[in-house]
Amino acid sequence: MAPLGPLNSNRLTVRLDPERATQLEYYASQNAMTVRSYNQVLQEALDEFLERNVFAPGRSNLAISLPERTMEKLNDLKENGFGSFDELIAEAVSRHSRNVWQEERDYHTLASDVDKVRSRRHEIFSEWTRGNEK
């Protein structure tokens, strides 16, 4: 396939295989009140794809991929009334980031304490060696 050149038009021609065309027709027939044209459906699908896969600074949503077992557990939690996927994932990410932040803070505290002990040890032994040389 040749590389894409620059887009220079507002019109985009899309060729669909028969299966996708049938799915699109079915979707349009089921959502007749909200869908004005096939182009609108394709535009919305393209917008959603770009939103999920193209990073934009300051955007509030992130694209993540989850293992199959995790998705099953999330589905079970959602079905049991523990909230939507967004709520469940946001809470888990928030909890994880707090744990990582706490671990990092604990590490820096311990590293600072070790540096103080090392400095004090060096100070004590340097005084002791100076006192024994006389």
C-alpha cells in the first residue's frame, strides 16, 4: 500500500466491504432518529477512533487496554452495581497512583535518613582518626 499523502479536501471516499456496509445499514435503520446519513456515522466512528488513539495535551480521557480477565472482573463488578467502567477504572487508577506516590515519598525519606547516617558516620570516624594520629 502506498503511503498516504497530505489531505487536501474535506471530502473523503471510503469503500466498505459488504459485511461492513450491511452493519452500517443496520445501525442506521436502528438509529434513524439520531443518524442523518451514512457519512455522519462514519465521521462519528472516525472521531471516536482518533479520540481514543491520538494523544492530545489536556484531554481528560485516556486510552487504556485491559487484559481479558480484568475485563471479566470489571463486567462482574458493573453487573453487581458497583458503578460504571469509568468509575471503577478511575478509582483503581487513583488508588494505585496514591500508593505509588506514598512509596516514592517513603523511599525518599529512607534515602535521606541513610545519607544523614552516612554523613554522621564519616564525621565521627574522621574525628576519631584525627584524634588517634596525635
